[in-house]
Amino acid sequence: MASAIACTSPLEPRGAHLGIRTLPQHGNPDTHFLLIADDELTPEITADVERRGWSGHVTFLRDIFSIPGFMLSAMNCYVFPSLYEGLPLVTVEAQAADLPGVLSDRFTREAIVDPKLVTVLTLHDSAGR
């Protein structure tokens, strides 16, 4: 069964999207990644995905206002690997939609509404964890 993993972290310098660039090589071949953002590094990351031949595994969704709809209809889980963050409301919305997530350790703990749905990793943890 195919899985859809979404990243809603900003595609800008504060987002840790460099790690996201390695995800398709670590995942199940049936996994599809949704990168939901329209930020300053979107063109660079799009070109990188195309250069690596991952276009069939990655979809860029630039309509950030439709994230709640994507949460309910298209995602199996989400990742939020931000380098620094205050209160990322998208993580609260995801938990309200009963969507499990993997978050970096660089945000306020008030964002964890349901600890059963959230895994927090340091940005130094390996992909195998």
C-alpha cells in the first residue's frame, strides 16, 4: 500500500529541508512525498528533486491554504524538520486531524497536543531511527 508523507516545513533557510532531500532514497518505493510550501527555496529544491530522478515520488503543493484538506484526504503522516520555530500551528492542526508526525526538537513543546501522535527527533538522529 502506498503511503503519503507530507512536509509542511518552510522551504526557506530555517527549514531543514536538506534532510528531506534524502528521504526518497531511505523510504519504501511506494512512498510518495508531498512538499507543501511556496517559499524562496522551492525552485532550487524542485530542480534538485528532478535532477535526482525523484519526480515520480515527490509532489510540490504550493497551495498552503489547503493544508487542512490535504491532512484529511492525502496524508498518512507528516514531517516538520524546522531548524528553529516558535509555535508551529500546522503541527497542532495535524494532531487535531489525528495525523501522526515526526518533528524536530527545535520548537516549543506547547505544540504537542497529543504525545501519542508525535515523535520528536533531534536533527542529528539518523534516518534509521
